[in-house]
Amino acid sequence: MSMKRAITLHQPTRLEIGAGTVAKVGEWAAGAQRTLVLTSGSVRSHADRLGLPGDVKLFDSIPPEPDDIALTAALEVAADFRPDCVIGLGGGSVMDIAKLVACLWDGAQSLADVVGPDKVARRLSRLAQVPTTAGTGSEAGIRALVTNSETRAKMAVESPHMRADLAVLEPELTFSLPPDVTAATGIDAMAHCVEAFTSLRAHDMIDGFARMGITLVGRYLRRAVEDGRDTEARNGMMLASYYGGICLGPVNTAAGHALAYPLGTQLHLPHGLANAIVFPHVLAFNAPVRAEKTAEIMAALGLGASSDSAKNAELAHEFCASLGIEMRLSHHGATEQALSGWAEEAHAIRRLMDNNPRDMSVADVRSIYAAAF
């Protein structure tokens, strides 16, 4: 029984959600002398809305899939600036880098020193997270992922020192997201909830957040895709993403994300898109051992649940494709020759694969890639 397992839940000290809440960032930062805003070029204009006091430095060179080289560049800027406050303004990649910069900019610890759980010694700067997408839920948690530039493997750092002092879910910051990005990041948020909900490490408390997140995706994702300025839908998706972020902490994801990572590091697909492509197939693969929960998921998304795994895959695939997501790997530059290597790479990500409710062999992984091809 999952209630027998003890869990620890970390959330931001303060959460603001709703239209207009971006103004809360400047209020929170009152008294700061030096504030470092980490962002990316596509959303850097939103920094003007934060109303920050004192000396403000903007670093907007964080790529969509940050590696250790990008982290080093951000740390060098921070070491020179010595910020009182660090603000992550952007998607999950930006917020992950912000967590690490807020803890490591003095150089006392390197990235290699802190990979894994509970190795970060302290926080150096106050930390605010302001997401501009509704997908990763990074603002809710204490984990950061960085790609090793040599091996292309994901390195995970987890520490309560990386918990945000403030998280602001401002729906208007997502208005400019194009429909395809809205759809893919929304499926990523849903995947966080679904994978935690069906995980071997599932917990009744986290199941509650997962259910709420999946229900919000079923209610609001299509509306957000069809009308990017639908404030209620954008608000609902930001909350769904936040709930997904909560799920990542004490439970985490499973095979779906393990299969998505090689598509990001090797094929350079955006993380949300990679998760969307494999989602229907992993959901169907796990359905035989999570029949009741699969039925709940399908119902929450407005789909007809089936005892036939192939039918579940078809319905979930249609759900994603109907949102405008190109679900065929072959249309994203994949080759059949690469599938076996990616399968071995995904299968080796044991920190996630070991959470999956049904054992998945290398051959199973390749079959899923082939089905998505």
C-alpha cells in the first residue's frame, strides 16, 4: 500500500497564481541591490514587467536543452555580478539553471560535486521562478536537469536548497506561445502526472495532485491551443503544470520520460514534443498492470477507455495529434537505424525505468520507437 511509504513534499515558500501576479515579483524583490534575471531570447521582453529594484542584470543565453557549458556561462556571469536575487524567467530549462546558479555561483561547489540527491551545501541568493510555459512544472520542485556535453546524458541534481522562495504563475506570460508549443508542453505536464500516477512509487497523496493535473489538461489544453489569449484556459494549464511539478518530487516520472530523453539529446526535439510522441505508446504498454488508473486517465481526458491496449494507444494518439502535434518520428528527422541505439540509451536510465509499473526490455523500448516512427 502506497500510504505505508513515507514521503517528503517540497513546494515554493510562496505561490502567486492568476492574471496580474507578475507584479508581485518586484514587490518580493524590494530591497535587493543586485538581481540576476536568467532567461532566453524569445521571452526576455517579459523582464520589463517584473518591476525589479536596484541593479538588474539580464542573461538571456540559456538554450532549450541546457548543458554543462551553458551552466558554466551562467555561473560566470553570476560570479562576477554577485546577485542578492536570482530569477528564472522562462521554461523548465531556464528555471533549472536558475536553481543551480542560486546555489553554486561562488564556486565552492561544482556541478560534478552536486549531481545526485542532497549534495548541495547551501543557497547563496534568494530565488524566484516565473514560468513562461505550462509544461515542466520546474517552479514547483527541487530538481534540476543538465545535459553532459560529452556523453549527452542527463545529469540530475536534487536538493531542498533549490526550492523557490517565490513562484509566480502569470497566465498572460504564456499568451504568445504558438499552438504547437502550447500543445506539446501541455502534454508534458500531463505526462508528469500520468507517470507519477501509474508509477511503482505512486503515493495516495501525490495521486490527488496527479488527478487534478490530468483533469485540468482534459478541460483546458484544447482551449489554450485554439485561443492562446483564453486567460482561464492558460491559468488552468499553468496550474496543471504546477501539479505535475509536485508529482516529480516524491514520486518522479518513469519510462515515458526515459524514452523521451534520447529524442531530446540525440534528435534535438523539444522536451514537450518528445514526451508527446511517446506518451500514447507508453500509456498503452503499462495499461495491463494499471487498468483502473488507465481508465481514470482516459476518462479525465474525455477519451473512451478500453481493455485493449492497442485501442488505448490509438485514442491517446488521436488526442495528441488532434492538438496539431506531429506524432511521427520519421517527420522529425529520425532514421530506423538509430532506434536500437536510442532504445539502449533509454533502457539504461534506471532512475526512471525502475519506477515503471511494468518491466520494459530494450526490445520493448525499440518496439515503442518503431510504433512512433
